[in-house]
Amino acid sequence: MGRKGAKKNKLGVRSSSGNMAEFPLVIYVSIILFTVPIIDLLGVATGMSAVCLVAHESASRAADQRRYADSLSGAQQSATAFLGSGIAKFARMKPIGGYQNSGINLFIDASSIAGSMQTFGPNTPLTVPVDTSANVYQCRIDASYEIGPTIPMSFVPVLADVPGLGKPLTVSFNANRTAEYPNGLEQLQNSSSTPMTAFNNVASPSGAFKLPYDTGWNNGHIFQDIAAAGQTVLSDNVIQVRANNPNWTDSQLNIKAGQTLWIDLRADGAWTTTTNNGQMVDANGFPGFLCQNPQSHLIGAPVASLIGQVGSNQPFVVGENFQSYVPGAGEFQLVIDDGGNPTPPGVVYQYNAGSMAVRVIVAQ
């Protein structure tokens, strides 16, 4: 009986030593099925952020240049350089076409004051004369890349066709920035006949390339002024504030209490309200006409003046030139102040025209 029972045990019951032998295999399979997808998803998230960063950095580089050839070359070099970074390698970024296989294409968007827009490109200069009195020009970057997977799981049937896990995920993103030197967007000369100027320019402390002479801004040497004041640039951006927009325009810059805000405007900027028969004025607005409408952003400020605000703090007049310590902390935003007559919110703005290209610099 004992031998018969032992045989049954041998044939019908799994031994404890067999269970222990298979336990590491179960752990290994669990790691593959649960941990690896998490790593891949982390790679996808990193890659999507990286594509966004490439688009913004390339648009910024393009908008900083004096000539179109330099804008195109600068954007392409910025994108290509990023592909060699550790972030790009972790996300396994691969460009999808683009200028010189960089994954990015440069477009120029010309938005008229009337609200229409015309797009030029990809990767070609303007084919019509620049008119800054009627249009706002922006450099737009369209970026497209394949992302991941960090650890391909194509060997798992249910995951083989899942983008980011079993095969690469296509990620596209676009970003734009106001052209600082719009007159250079025309193809006025053959760039191969003259040296490229983009990478011989003076670099601002924030890393953006700036020209050491005046090319259309009120203060062409603002970065030198900041350095002479013993301050360091922490961040900067160029934004477009439209006269017919009743809402605040975000500068995308966060300011802390005690930091210094420097603001410069393009000299060709002008806008108008219905005040004084629609006369065009600069960011100082109409000194003889003050906003009295309770819906105004800053009661008592000149009509059509450029107004700034840090976070939820009290708005203040910026005007043509501004350099001051800022109270409080938060996102810095800008708007034209209107409301000389008591009208419903936003209604008075629809009759306005024009815009201001504003360079915002945070220093300390």
C-alpha cells in the first residue's frame, strides 16, 4: 500500500521543490509584463516633452535672427543638436523628414491686423514685401519625430502594434514666436555669397543670440544695459500684444519678488482705438484721454497705453520703456488698456487695430 501511494504521489502531486524552481520564472515574466511597459510609457512622456522643447527652442532661435537664411539654419542646428542629448537618446527620438532631416520645418505666418493670415513655407522666405504696419510676422516650427519604445515589446503579441510599446509613436508639435527682425524675412540676397551672421552675434546671458546694434527695437543695446547695471538675465521672451484683444497676453515668464523687469518694444509698433478719430499711437497711449470705464484694466491710465500685471497684483502702466523692480510674484502678462467710454466688456476692443511686439526680460 505504501509503494502504491508513493507512486500516486509521484505521478499526481507537484513537489514543493518544483514550485520553488518555477518561482523565479514567474517573477521574471511579471517584470516584463508590468515593469517594462511602465518604462516605455515614461520614455513616451519624456519624448513628447522633448518634441515640445525642440519646437520651442527652434522657434526661438529662428525668431532671433536677422536674415531668413540664418533663421532656417539656426532652427535646423538647434534641432539637430538636441538629438544628441541624453533626453533624446532615452526617448529614442528619430526625426521624420524636415529640413535637412532634422525633424523640423520652418514656416512664416503673416497675420494681418484685420485678422486674416497668410503662411509661407516650409523652409522658404517671404515671397512678398514685408509690411509691419499691416501685418505681424511669426516664425512657426512644425516638429515631427518618432518616439520609443525604450524597451521594444514587439515580441508580446498583444503589445506588438501598440505605439510606444511595441512600435514607435509619432509625435508632432508646433510652436511660434514673433520675429524680432521681420524685414530680414525676405530673400533680399543670396545667403551663400555672404557669411552667416547668426552665430557671430553677441549672445545674451539667457542664451539667445542678439545683435549688438539697433535693428528696429527702441533699445537695441538693452542687454548691454542690463550687464552694465550689474544684473544677469534669467529669462526673456518676445510676444505680440494685439489692440483688439481685451484679454491679457501671457509672457510665459514667471517673476519672483525682487527681480527686475526690463521691457523693450519694436520702434515700428503702433495701435489705435476709436479715441481721437482713430489716431495711431505708441505704447504710451493718449496722454490726454484717461480710461474711466469700470471695465478697464487700469482706471485712470491713458487710453491705448500698454498695461502690465504680475500675478494677481495691481496692474501698472508699462508704456514705451519700462525697467523696475516688480511687486509680488507670478506670471507676467500684458494688455492694451481701453474703455474711455462706458461700454459692455470687450465691445470697445473690437474696433481697435494694430499691435505691439514686446520683448520681456527678467533679470536679477
